[in-house]
Amino acid sequence: MKLLDDYEIELFQFDEIEGQINRKFDNLNEVLENLVHKELLSRIERGKFCKANFRDENVIGTFVVKNSAVAYWSALNLHGLTEQFSNTIFIQTTQRKTDKALFGTPYKFVTINPGKRTGIMYNGYGNTKYPITDIEKTIIDCFDQPQYSGGYAELIRALSQAEITADKMINYCRQVGNNAATKRIGFLAKLFEKPSMDKFIDFAKEQINDKYNLFDPQGAEKGEFVASWRLRLNISKDELLNLKDKQY
């Protein structure tokens, strides 16, 4: 435990800890089991441990699976784009990982193709530092997979309030490759008159094909057809503008 304190290590993997603290043990497994038994360490899952009093849920969630980041609804909340809070932590990763609860916190692990892993920033410092999708990537991810966004109304409001840059939006939309989601975002950016987004709106229009898409992909087959965007507005323009103007 003194070595962990000296090296300021809060959580670690069994097969990496000797290298981290520059010390070999003949009976490392027994040492760790004894510390867990004495409640000085907690086992996160097989081969992964943390100090008994360490419970940063975002750090733990991104530690247990490689190439990961806090994303979707959880990232929207952490970026201050929604006040709605999910008890589940959403983790985006290029690895397959079964959803599970760790120390009482449920985690949803969403697997993506490696090519979609972009727009990663870091929150926190030292032992509380963890990867999270930035604002632009969070919004695009939520439009890409709205079932993880905490509700379409919240997502629309988040887009209306977010300070975003056109170049990042274009780059991330290219990498995610969801033309329908790009059209929806472009339509909203135009409707909401988002500042400095003309370049992105032009890009989004270039993605338009002959296929019509429902504006809310999880909504009913109804509403106005907007030929210029090949969208069917199962949420009306008036409703969208009301969502934009609604305050928390």
C-alpha cells in the first residue's frame, strides 16, 4: 500500500502493477488477495483493482475497457448540455464489453468501429483524469445512436445551446458516416440559425440523397415532407423552435 501511495496509483491491473511500482513479488496474487480481504483494496473485476476508498465512476468505467471514453447521455450531462442525469454511465469503446454494475453503478458499454473513435478530450487531473467525447462528437454520437441520448427533445435542446465549430462537426460527421444523422443536424443548425455554421450546413446538404428519413427515427411515420433536406418532420418546425427556446 505504501508503494501505491508513493507512486500515487489509485487503480491498476494485475499484470501491469509490478512495472508501475518497479517491484517484483513472488506471490503477487496472495498479496493482493490479502489486501482485498483486509478491505484496503477493492476488486473492480478480475485482474483489476483500486484502493478501497476510490469510487470515481467515470475513471473506473473508462479503466475497465481499452480505447474507451465517457459518451452519449453521460457526456451531454458532463458538458452541461442537459440537466437530466442517468444512473447508468455510458461508455463508448472499440472493444466488446458486457454491460455490468461496478460498485453499484450500472455501465452501458457501446461498441463502435475504430474509425469512429475521434473527438476525445480529458476531464480531471491526475488520478481523476478520464477520456470523454468533446461537445461536437457527443452531439454527433447522440444523433447517430439517439437511444443512448436520454431523449430526442433533450438532444435537440442540447444542440441549440451548444457552442460548436463547423470544422469539427464536418470532420466527425465524415468519420461517423451516418448521412441521415448529418442531415438532421444540418437541418437544425439552419432552423436554429446556429452562428458560424454555414460551412457545416453546406456540407450537410452535400450528403442529401433521394431517400427521405424521419426526423425523429424513433417516432411515428407522419408529418411534413421537407424536400430540400429529404426529411419528414414527425416533430414540427414550431415544436422544434419551442424546444430551442425552452429553458431548463
